[in-house]
Amino acid sequence: EHMDCAGVCGGNAIEDCAGTCGGSAILDVEGSTCTNISYVATIQEILTTNCGSCHANKSGGFNSSTFPMDYEGILMERITLPESHGQHMPPGGSLTPTQIDLITQWINEGALDS
């Protein structure tokens, strides 16, 4: 038998367009943009993995582990700055273009806690 994305033998969980196993994201009508991005299934994992070591306890006024976050504007600004800029986040690296696109789409959809 086959293993699904959750590692269940014979299971039926599949990755959504955001790469989240069992996630709810779907491609738009044109098939080019991942929509219906889930904070719980997709965004929280990106933030926890890439920002949690510094921001899990509201360091710098931002807590990556809680919702709602009233920081969508500053979040987008910081993750899209050049790595050489002193305010770039995360320090010492960057999110992938796909991760930035997912966060952007989630914010464009209203940054819902779903």
C-alpha cells in the first residue's frame, strides 16, 4: 500500500497547493494562485519555523505563535527587504519566494484565523 503525505499507510491525505498535508488551499480559476490559505495549517508553521526562535514570546513586540497578529504590514515589509538591510527578517536568511507568496496571499485574503 502507499503512504499518504501524513505518513499513513493506505491513507488519503494529500498536499494542497500550499504544500500543506491535508491543507485547504486551492488554486484559483486561472490555476496560477494558491487561495484559501489557512493560518493554522500553513502560515503558522512558516512563522514558527522561521521566526519562532526569536519571536515565540513577543520579542520585539511580535509574537509569531499567536493570532491575531496586528503586524501584517510590518511583517510584509520586513520579509521582503533585501537581506543586506538591517531590518530584514529573518536575520541571516530569507523566506523562500513561495513562503512570501503564501503570506502575501493570506494577508490579501484578510489574514483570517482559519
